[in-house]
Amino acid sequence: SYAQMVTTASLQTGSSQLSYVVYRSLRRMTEVAFRYQMTGNSSYGDNAKNLLMTMVNYLTPTGDKAYLTATYPCSLALTFDWVYPLLSPSERATVVSELEAWVTTMTGGSNGWASYSSYQAAVDNHSLAWCTGIAFSLMAIEGDSSYPNLQGVVAQNMQMLHDGWLDAVSPDGSIDEAYGYANYGNLYSMNAGVAAINCGYGDWMAGTNVLRVPRWLSASTAG
């Protein structure tokens, strides 16, 4: 809930950017940015903005870790959108360049046994993560980016997500993969679905069962 969200955030580092404390720092950054959106309190906005710029300098875009490609650039993109008025033109350009680099590395990413280009649809946690990260990041920077065929790339990845939701989500909301992958798969991909609606790309979740995943997951893991 809102009351449980942090009021300040800072970068915590581990042995590498793969550390859970880095992920936690990004999550807290989005919580503070959300507080700014809800209240207009500049202390929240400045904290989130400063951490955003720190994260951009700290993180190295990668396509090799599908989990990261869903959560890391999406956290950057969401914070960018929420604190946009506080960013200078040069800061906006820096974040846009970073997110474009994430998209480029994701489209060429490999996890050792498959790559983004090997998928026709997003049907597992890897492909769902790549498609979510690509579409979400590009939608956030659309007004500031000259990324080649940006709208076409967004539509392509939303189509892959839609096809995956049709294939991998049962009528009761259950998914083909185990619970441990849910947050990095169908559940997380709904962020891209909501963003597409808000950004004028249409409702790609319509006609699928993906909105039933949270209830299935909660019921299946209760107790």
C-alpha cells in the first residue's frame, strides 16, 4: 500500500549489478517517484530524480539476463516518466540514450540457449521479459527518442506479448511456468499492457486471460 512505500531511496550495491540490493534500490526509487506523482512534494521528486541519474551511470545495459531486462529498464523508464518535469533537457537526453541502449541490447540478448530473435511469441519468462522491457522502455521515451521504427518495434513486441498471453495463460489464469517465474513473466508483462493502453497503442490484453494471473497466483501460493 501507499503507506508502506519508502519515503527516500538510495543506491545500494552488491558484488555486481545482479545483486538483489540493486533491484531493491530500483524498486524503492519507483516508490518515491510514485509518492511525488501522488503529492507533488518536491523532496520526493528530487530524491527519485537524483537516484535515476545515479542508476543510469551505474547500470550497464544487458540482454543476457532476461529477469533484469524486465525490471531494470522498466524501473528507469517509469521513474523517467514520473519525474519528467524535474529533468533538464540534458538529463532527459541521458536517460533516453540509456533506455535506447537497453532496448538494443535486449533485442540482441542471449541467455545461453535462446535469444530474443528466436521467439515468434512471448511464451516463457525470458521472452516475456524481453518483450516487456523493450515495449515499456520505448513507450516511456517515445516523445524524446529517434529510435529507428520506434512505434513499429513497440507494436511488434506488444503483438508478441498478446500471442504469448493467448498461448501460455489458461482460462483460470494459471500459467505454464512455475510460480517462481510469474513475477518475471506474465505478471510483470501486464505493465506493458497497461502502458500500451495509456500511450494509445490499444488494449493488447483484451481477449486473453492475463488479467486473471494475479488472482490465480495469490490463491495458488496462499499458506
